[in-house]
Amino acid sequence: MVSDYSDPAYREEIDKIAINTIRNNMTDTVYFKDRDSKFIWNNVGHAQQLGVASPDELLGKSDFDFFPKDFAQSARDTEITVMASGEPICNIIEELVLDDSNVRYFMASKYPLYNDAGEIIGTWGVSKDVTDQKVMERELQRSYSKMELLARVDDLTGLYNRSYFYEKLEQMTSLYNSREDGSTFSLVILDVDDLKMINAQYGQMNGDVVLKAIAESILTNTKKADTCFRIGGDEFAVALMDADKMKALGIAKQIVNAIASHPVTLDDNQEKITVSAGLVTYDKENPSLSELLSVAERKVNKSKREGKNQVSF
């Protein structure tokens, strides 16, 4: 074949080759539809996707013959919009739920189909199976979320760590500063009594057993909206959302009493463990976080001085 680009016969031959290549060899699906969204031309890749032997078997049929009703209706609605506006809609992510364990994803682009008079007589489109990419994206997102969570969590107790403690306090102060209903939050700091003596008598590993037991008691005696932290070697914190001083005091005492009433087994011995706690309530008229934490620490020290195993407020 002579490559005379201006020769009509050459152009006609190239058009024929291009169309046959798209029809027979393109792995992405290509289809043309009439105004009723019925197929009038399909490539082999589309026929294979729909499980038929030949594109000719698709003629006069529609997505409703092959896909769940909601999926087919969504495609039909998009095609109606394309025909009404004359504007293509590109890079649509379509989710095809086949069953609980089989979901496929397609990236589709739909365009208006014109006749020689410039009238819109239907639509045409291209779609690509992007299931593998979507699965990979989700796995990466899950991995990122897991890494983000691990960066916030104390690996010994499973509570949030000191870094996230400060981040959460900033978020909470911003939240309650914007409220006008008078609601606030309270903060409980808890320090384990005599942990150094426990470590000296039973060893560091048993000291870790104590810290885990305390963390479990804290979680058991707080609600989901409250956030629990390990903020130091033997220091814990609980941020109590929507809790004034009296409400927070009841919860703090409950935590302290729960810890004291559940002895921990250390080398076959039942040891009573106690904590000293300090309670402060946030006041947006005095919004300094450093002062809030300083007051909480002073309250903890007061509990230590006055006999431990108590809450100072």
C-alpha cells in the first residue's frame, strides 16, 4: 500500500484498518449506542467482557441485559445527561457488585454520538477494568491508616501515646472554644503508686504487667467518646468529653477504685495496685494548655502527699 496521505483511497483503507484494529484487538471495551442506550456497535473486548462469543450478539441489547438493574440504570442516566448536554463525561469510576466477595471496578468515559448532520443520535464510550488498581489503592490506604494508627498508639498498653495526647488536646480546645452552650471537657491524669518498688521487687516485665492491667481498667471504665492515653512511663491520662468537674469526678473515682479493687498477679502473688489522680476541667476563659497540664500535675502530687489511691480536684 502506497503511503499517499492525501489520497482518498489510502485514507479509506487506513480508516478500515483502524476500525478493525479497535474492533478486534483493543482490550478496553468500546461501544456505540442509540438514543435508547441499545448497542449498535461493539468491539470484541466488550463481547468478551459480557460473556458472548461475538459483538454481533450484542446488537439491539443494552446494559440491562447483562448487569444488575442499579448498575445499568446508572449508566443509562449518565448517557441521557450526555445526550442532553452534548458534553462528554469522562473518567467515571463504576462499581459493579456481583456478590459479597466479587466487586469489579471500571473507569468509563461516555461521549455524544453525532450523525453527518450534526445531530446527536446516541452515545459512544470506552471503559477499562481497573479492579486491580482499586484493590491496590485500598490496600495502600489500609496500610497507611494502620501505620498512622501505630504512630499514635503506645505499643505496650494499646492506649494512645503522648504525641497524640497533645494533638488531641489541641483539637478539643479548638472544639470547645467554638461552642456557645457552655459545655467543656475534663482531664484526668493518673500516676501509678510505687511502680519503682514493684519493678525492684518483681522485675521490669512484671512492671509491664501492671501497666497493662491499669490500661485495661481505664478502658473498661470509660466510654467510647473518651480518649485514653499513656503519656509517660507510669503516667496515664483520660480526656473526658462533655464532662464538667462533677461528672468527671465520678468517672475518675470509678477508675481509681476499679484499679485498687482488682489485684494483679505478679509471680503468683496477688498485689494491690493503686494510682493517684488529678482532675482539671477546661475553662475557655483561661485557655492555656500548659497551665491546664501544670494544674493537673499539681493535683496528682497532692493525691500522693495525702495518702495515694485517690483523686484530687
